[in-house]
Amino acid sequence: MMDRETRQTALATFLILGVFGTFLYFVPTIMLAVGEISPVLGALVIGAVLVTPFLFFWLRSRFRNRN
């Protein structure tokens, strides 16, 4: 059985990954549009998109460990 805290953590993770997954659907279009301006800028956008979930979950875990 899941206790209240585990259920909330699972729900938050599901929602975060759902929103990020939906955003990933549009990333190729965004990357191509930005790549028209500058290929380097397009690569930076993709790099930021790939690093963002790891950074978010790392910050979230640090915040939750403090409380």
C-alpha cells in the first residue's frame, strides 16, 4: 500500500513527466524554427531541453530533503 506522501510524490512525478512529455512533442518544431536563425542556438535549445528535467528533479529532491 502507498501512504499519503508516496502517493503525492508519485502523482507529482506523473504530472511533471506528463507536462514535459507533452512539451517534447513540440520540441522538433521549436528546434527547427530556432535552427533557422542559428544552428548553434538550435543546439543550445535542445541541450537546455534535455538538461531541464534532471535539473528540476535534482532541485525538487534538495527542497524535499530540507523539509
